[in-house]
Amino acid sequence: MPSPPETISLGSGRRVPYPIASSPAASNVARANRRANTSPEVQLRSELHRRGLRFRKDFLVRMGGTWTRPDIAFTRARVAVFVDGCFWHSCPEHGTVPRTNVEYWVPKLQANVARDRRNTAFLHDEGWAVVRLWEHEDPVGAAERIDCLVKLHRRRTIARAADTRAKRRRPQRVLSKPR
């Protein structure tokens, strides 16, 4: 088995010491973390679906030279939803910093928060509405807020499309009656 690298990149030229698991149990817990389809995401998607909303999950949105994957995307309404984990995204209520490998975890968690802010700004610049939820939030209340936002943005999108079509219409020629 190859040995782990001495440092690891966090992006933007930031390198930190590679973390060594404090125990086999810690290693197993870290390995079991999922990137998508977490329990809070699944509960929220279930509630949104129950309300009749249809969406894309883990949808790739490209923005110039960068990209992001919202957990839930309403592509026509251009609404992106992220369900952020309290640990990984530094929740002010429940976020913690591990006691071991602090020199790795502090910059890693800071980089996650900075990436979240960057992606939110990029999506806003591309005309998307962004909803960020914490994993501990009630899925029913969150679904209610998202439902209202999606309906609002769909109405705006339909109005914009109608306006665009009206501008594109060419005036029709009036044909004179044959004599």
C-alpha cells in the first residue's frame, strides 16, 4: 500500500499536511461520509416531490470556467438548493473542529465555506436563486420556502419568455386584397 502524500492541496495554491486518521474507527467514519444522497437531502427531496415539485438532483451547472453541483436544481425556474452538513460547512450552531489534525481541518473547513460563497455568487451572477439549508433544518418548513420561491421564479421566467417572444415577433405584412 502506498504511503499518503505529505501534503494535500485545498485549491488556490493552499497546501496543508495530509491528515493521518487518529484511529481505524475515525478512518471508517470518514470513509462512510457521502457526497450526495444524504439522509437530510433525501428527506427534503421526498417532501418536495410530495408537493408535486419536480427537480434534478446533483445537477451540474457550468459557469464560465467554473462549475458547481447543487443538491437539488429546478432548472426552468433557475433555483439551486444546497443542503449543507453542519460539520463540513461550519454551521454556527453545530459546527465543530476536530481535536486531532487541526492544522488540516481548520483550513479545510475554511476552504469549504469560501467555496460555498464563491459558488453562491457565481450562481447569482448567472441568474439563479440560491437556497442554502443546514442539515438540521425541518424538511417540511424548508420545502415550503423552496416551493414558494420556485413558483415565484417560474412566474418570472414565464413573464420574461413572453416578453422575449413579443420582442422577436416580426410585424406581419398586410396583404392587399386582389382587385
